[in-house]
Amino acid sequence: MKSSGKAYYMISIVAQKYSIHPQTLRLYEREGLLKPSRTDGNTRLYSEEDLEQLETILSLTRDLGVNLAGVEIILNMRRKIERMQGEVNEFMEYVKGELTRGVGDWEQRLSTALVKSSPTDLVRTTTSASATAESDRSDAGR
């Protein structure tokens, strides 16, 4: 185990803090719900992240009555959702970058155009021109 300045707790401290038996913590580890690190002497050490995970497990089992199989499913789904959220955030950053680049391309094209106008001028001109043409057609039919 590497010392990174993080706090780690022994199994007896964690069991006492959360009012659970150390065997319960060992069970959670056997079930793959917790993965404490180990010392060279094979002593379990729980990090802050492990304690957060334990709090989630205890909340699901104590407060909501979820069994350990359900806890495993919920924790796996949470991990997948977090991973997917990261992918969505990454995609949104890519889209923002592409949009920013696209706006820059349009600004460059407009600045080198033969007729200087903004995109809103083009929309207004097109809209008013089609309205005038529509008006002319209805007048001609009378």
C-alpha cells in the first residue's frame, strides 16, 4: 500500500464507528461490495471512499431493506451511470468545441463575403422579401 497522505481506518475502528460487527465488513468484502486496501501484514485499511461506499450500503440495507444482491445491482448501476455521465459530459465538451469552431468559420466567411451582412440581416431580408412576393401574388390575383 502506498502512503498518499490519505486517512485510512482499521476494521475495528470502522466497525465501532458504524455500529456493525467486523464480520459484517468481512462479508461485504467477500461479496465484492467493499474493497479495502491491505498492509504488508494483510491488515484491512478502509479509505474515505470505502467509508462512503459503506454508508451507501448501510443506507440501502438498514433504511430501505435492500438485500446484498440488490445492493450489488444498485452499486453496479451507479457506477455505470457515473461512467455514462462522464461520457455525456465529454461529448458535450466536444459538441461545444465544434460549435465554437463552426461559429468562427461562419464569422470568417461573412467577413470575407462580397456583400457584408450578418446572418440576422439575411434572415430578415429573406423573410421580408418572401412576404413582399406573397403580397404581390395576392394583389395580382384580384
